[in-house]
Amino acid sequence: MTNNVYRALVVDDQSELRRLVMRALGREGFSCDGAGDGNEAEAMLQERSYDVLVTDLRMPRRHGHALASEVLTRRVRPLVVILTGVTDPRLARDLLGRGVDHIEFKPVDHGLFALKIRAMVDRRRRRADRATQRPPGGRSASGQAAIAQRPRIDPADLEEKLAHLSKILPVSQAAFDVFHMAGSNDFETEQIAVAIARDASLTIDVLRLANSTVYNPCGTEITELKEAVVRIGRKRIGELALATSTLSALTANLLPWLNVELAWRRSVAAGVAIDLLLSRSAYRGSEKGLFLTAIMHAMGRVALAMLYPRQYQAMIELCGKDQETLAAQEDRLLQISHSEVMSRLLQSWNVPAPIHEPLPYVTRPYHCLTSLPEPLRTKTELVKLAILIGRIAVGQWEPWDCVELPPSTVPNRLVPGALAGIIDQTATNAGVIIRFRTEDSAAKGEPPSLKSQPEPTHELAYCVLCPEPFDLLAEILTRMRFALAAVSPEKLQSNEHLLINALRAPPSTLVACYDRLHGDGPTLVITGSGNLQACSRHGRTLALRASYAALQAACLETARPLHNAAGSSGKPGPNTGATAEGD
């Protein structure tokens, strides 16, 4: 036994199994206590502190689930490890969602199990030591304190938890079968329909989608799955089955900060957008897997939040205080993007690499994509554009969303002149699918169309220094409930309540613009990160990639309220859009 002794509490109603675990842990340097049920274990936890709690689930008097749930609520707690013969995926998913550190299923190699527990405790001790030694960064006092309490997630810990999650997520086996069958020439349409029929929920979703005007413009009711597969198409049905089942599995978990309905709507809209982009793009050879990538791009964040619920709650609170993007918080804490996590889950499910190849890159800035080989660069740019179009079409953003607009060269190269029509059609098609997804829509009342525009509450004079065929920033601001009064650069006379779109403008153009301004009213310059330093000398400046909350707050400080706006309180809500809902 080593001198650096850790303490372990092993809880199991079967005394022989309890002694085997304690003996194995003892050989790895643990001083062990044993308990026969949850009540006995809780009494021991009150008397002394432990580095790790290892507990079975099924026990008399008080079971392990109740014990673990109570221990996880403590501010200072041991690592919580479940060692059980219960293999119910729903129970395992619930425990991971509550913050359990590890689940191991019986029968187990006790020696390897003890080695794993020792490694987990060692990692935790090292993280705690690093946290106390880390110097404060250049952030707000509240941000510094929160970050000091949140050392970076250990990559090995993340990998281990992802491996568990990929096995216990209740993604339908029928969905996997349909996905692989649709991608093969060895199966007939009728066989695919039979595979879909094994899953009642998947059957309903496929028939609903097939009966929407997107796939069934004639309106003749489709009741047979074989006909539904033909209508939707083999190319799409496999990706749709896997995406639908995964979305249902992930969003079934209740996360207090997650608007599940909004996440689903935006995923649908991104999927619709990628189909429209591909139909108008010259890059038709790049289409394989892009629908699946677009519709599932944000689900990795839900998976991460299931594994690290407390960390995500802390990150959300920091985003609210600092108006920072959640992606930036994830980068510091996890050192991995949520889209990369989704790619790894798909990889663990034996989805071919070319299908999810763009996923790890969709959260990267556009300028970082230029070094990617073709066709990966084009595929990634198409997905990023589809995600943005989906958010604009839905008209609802989370405060921590990253607002990033593509360089004009991207849409001009991919879909020249078609962007406005694609956004409009995405809103129409996504709205149709969403209405078909809502049960008893006639009884509940028809949901508002995604094409409906919110009433503006504020007004901004709006000047675009370098006009483009389609102004994406104006599209976002309009849905943010700002009325934009267009002003040409040549006719600028006042900087009263003025927003200058300098995203594509060189600094010299901005200087010339300011020479024509008179007055000292509020002015906001929106620019790219590359021009931030040069533009900031000429007024208040915000560089995109900023959070939606930061963009909205900066515009509110610059805008003038519309006093005749119906029901206006002077400020749009944090999740403005076609409806008052809050990735």
C-alpha cells in the first residue's frame, strides 16, 4: 500500500462482492470502509470524508440511486461510481445526467476496476492542485472566481464518458438499420419500409414528413411507409431516420437552460436549408451526409451538458454576466467543440467518416477553413451557411449563440444570387414540417408561420459602407425587432442613432465616412475581427463573432425607441423573433 492513502466507501448488500471490491481497491492504496445499504452508507458519509463512493443500485432499505442522487447535491463530495448489474439505458442516462462520475456493469474485473478508480481519483487530485495554483486571468471578478472553481475537463475523463454515452443513448436500432440499408444497393424500398415499421415513433415521423407539402405537394394522403420512402427518397430517408432518433434521444433529457423546442426547430430549419443550398449549388457532388451534419450539428452540446451538467450551468451563468458566447466557454473548459463531440458519437455508431466529415469544423471561423482540402472546405462552408440560414429563418436565438457572417465570397461562390430566396423558402418549408410535427395542430391553433416578421420596437439609421447582393446583418437585425432606416454613405450628415455596417469595408472607407458626420449622438460600428483595432478609433465598435446578447445590447444602446410600437416596453426580449420563445 502506498503512503498517499485515499479513502473509499463501498456499498453493496452482497457482502462477498463488497469484500472483493474493497480488497482490490486496497491493493491500489485505498483505505476502505463497507456498507450494506444506502442508510448505513449515509451515516458513514456524515462521520468522515471519502475520495470515492462505489455503490450498487439494488439494495434493501435504501437503494443506490437515492444515495448517489443525494451525495451529488453536496457542495463538497466524493467521486460517485456506480457498480451494478442493472443495464437499463434509461437509468444509466439519468445517473449520468445527475453528474455520476462513472458507471461500471457487473460482472467486472476487480483489478482493472480498482486501477481505473485510482486513476480517476489521481486525476481529480491533480486538477484540484492545478486549480489552486492557477493565476487569475484578465476577466471580471465574477468570471475569475467562476473559472478558478472550474479547472479544465481532463481529456481522458471526457473520452471515457463519451464512450459510455454512446452505448447507453436510446437511439433506435431500427434507425441504425434504416440508415445503413438506405446507403446500400442491396435492399429494396419495401425492406426499408419494414425496418422503419419496427419503431412506432420513427414511423409516425416519416409519415408526417411524407405528408407535408414539402414532399407531397398534391395533398393526397400517404398512409403506406413504402410510398413514404419513395416520396422522401432513399438518399434522405436514412439520414432522416438516424437524425430523428438521435434528436429524440438527446432532447428527452431535461436541462434547465435548454429550450428543447427551439433546438428542434433550428435543427429542422438547418436541414431544410442545406437541401435548398444543394439544389441551387454547383457543388452537387459534395452533398453526401450534409443533411445529417446540418440537422445534428448542435446535438453534441446536449450530450456534453448531460455529462457535465454543473459545469454547463456555471458556463451559462457566466455567459449571462459577460455576454460571451457559449462556444468560447466550451473552448476554455472542454478544449473541444460540441460539433466535434457529435462527430465522435456518430463515429462510435459506425457511421462512415465521409458522412460526418465536416462536423468538427463547423464551429471554426470562416478564415480557418481556407486551409482545408476540397471538397471538405466547400462541404463545411455549405453546412455553416445552412446553420445560419436556419437560425435566421426561425428568427430565434439564444443569448450565448455566436453571430458569425460569412465573407461575401462564400455565398457568391456557392449560391450566387440565390441567398434571399433560400432564406424565404427555408422559412416556408421548415414551417410546414414543424406544423406537421405538432400533434393536433388544428385543436391547438395553427402555429405562426416562420415567415412572419415581428413588429419593430426600435429604430436605427443604417449605413452599409460596402453593399452586397444580400445583407445578412440587416436580416438578423430586422428579426431582432429593429426598424432600419437606410442611409447611403454619401448622404451621411448626422450620427444620431446610427449603425454602420463596416464588415466588408477597409479602414480608409470608414475614415472617409466619419469625415462627413456631424453631431455627437450614439454610433455603432459593426466590423470583422480583423478590422477591430482600426475601426475602434472612430467610435463604438463591435466585432462579429460576438454573442447574440452582445449584438443586441450594443444595438439597443444605439437605437431610438419606436414610441408607437404596439406593446413595446422599450426593449426587445432576449430571445426575439417570430414567437416569444427562447441551441
